[in-house]
Amino acid sequence: TEQMARDCAEFGLPVLALRPHARPRQEINPIRERVRRVGYEGGEQYLGPWREIMERACKARGWEFAVNPPKLADLDIVVALRSSTGYAAREWKSGIKLANAQGAGVPCILNRAAGYTETASGAEKWADTMGEMDAALDALTSRKARAAAACGLRRAAPLLPEISNEYGIWLQQLSKS
């Protein structure tokens, strides 16, 4: 993250805040008529109490909550949530889950962590509390809202060639110094 780069720069070493890229060749989300499945990709241990919160919130709406589905495009909404709220989790956690949601065009709800806020497109929904989560889920219930979010996310998807080019330029500059 940019915050991690600022923190590490204090040690006088060369630093690059390199954005994560979306997983190549992901299937694009079809934006189904109705929400059926909300899910999370990642280590289940990081969900903590969010898992139960999401299971209850989805059940109340007649939806399923899935952890680590076979494909991101199988989800109607993806969440990137973390039970830990310490400095490292907030400021140093990469934005890979957002990059993948952008690449697949899956509407997403995220905790406010630097890796997500630094690379946000404006199409994301944010939730750090149960109230915010309920509002975000409700906001993404309609197909029209999910289609608009997916469009905004796809436009912002970081691509591997762009990231590779950024890294190459930085390495060239580094070799000259």
C-alpha cells in the first residue's frame, strides 16, 4: 500500500507502492437478475465475527453466504472483511481482493483498509459496522445497482501489463541511482 511505502521509506530504502493486479483470465460476473450468493475469498480465520454476521444477514434476505467459492463470478456480491483492526491490517493489507473484484466485475463490500481505499474506483460499498453492512447489502440488492457497480469496477481494474510497466520503470530508475 502507499501507507506501507511511506512507513518503510523512513528507513531510507527505495520503496515502490505497487498496486495488485486482477487475476488474469477471470470469468466475468454475469450480473444475475436476483442476488443468490454473497461470498468471501481468503483465509477463513480472518473473517472472525464477520462470518456469523454475514451468514445471518444473508439468511435474513434469503441468500447464501459462501466462503472460497470455485470462481469469483459465482458470487453476486463479494465481501472483503477482516476481524483484525490493528495498524498492519488497516494500513498494510494489500488490495488484491478489490483488484480481483474489479477484474471480474463483481460488486463488492469492503472494510476501510488502505489497500482498498487507495485503489477504490467509487463503485465499491464500505462497511466497518453491522449497520453499514446492512445498508451496503440493501444498496446492492437491485440488478441495476449491481450492474452499475460492476461497470465502474471493471473500468478501474488494474491490468498486469500496466503493473509490470510501473515495476519496470521503477527498477530502471533504481538501477540508475
